Amino acid sequence: MRISELAAATGVDLETIRYYEKQGLLPEPEREANGYRRYSALHLERLSFIRHCRALDIPLAEVRRLVAFMVSPAEDCGDINSLIEQQIARVRARLASMHALEKQLCSLRASCDERHQGKECGILHELVAAAHGEACACHADAESARQVAE
């Protein structure tokens, strides 16, 4: 199959496929007499594997390690388990960060619970206060406001 067919079959952009080739995540495809790349079922499987890993937000460096394990299936899978545990830890850290962000936004939203003119909007007042390094509804103290600004 040609690259456009591979892209259509996997939902991966043409440039992304070429990037994965350059990065060594996909094996070099054979070339037809006219120079076009010719992809096989192996490419389809590998690209689908990579896409699934990326859908799990696994970084490309870790995807590369997983591909290496695919190529050497006799290796012990302890490193694979460790890699996934690290990804779980990254996801949990992001979730905690997102929950904190949600709490901050809810605090900010509570500062203006009815419609006003913009000059009377509690949300805008809080955001301006934070921009000046002052404490605001969504940050416990001025130091937190400065950290957000950075």
C-alpha cells in the first residue's frame, strides 16, 4: 500500500508517518520502481501500535522502547511494566493538577455570581489583582499568584 492508503487505514497524517520513519519507529519501506514507498502489513500493524500508544499519551521515547520490546519479544517484560507504571504516575500527577485548576476556577467563578458591567465584574477584579501579584480568590496568597504568572 502507498503512504496515503496507510494514512487512511490508520488515521495518521502523512507527515507524521514520515516523521516516525525518520525517527526509526517505522521500518524503512520498500521502494517501487518509480520511487514510491510501498508499505506492508507490518507497517500497518506498527503504525497502529504507535497510534494506540500515543492515544494513551505515552511519550515517543517510551513508544520507541516499547517498539524495541516488540522487535525482541523474548525479553523480560519487567521494564514494560515499569514504563507503564511511570505513565500512570504522570497521568495521576496531571489529574491532580487538573483538579487543583478546577478548584481555582470554581473559586474564581464564585467571585461573580450575577451579571454586572465589566468594571464591576468580580472575576476581572480577581484576575487584575493576581496580575499585580496580590492574593486573589483562586490563589491562597500573593506568592501563588506570582507563580501562576511565571
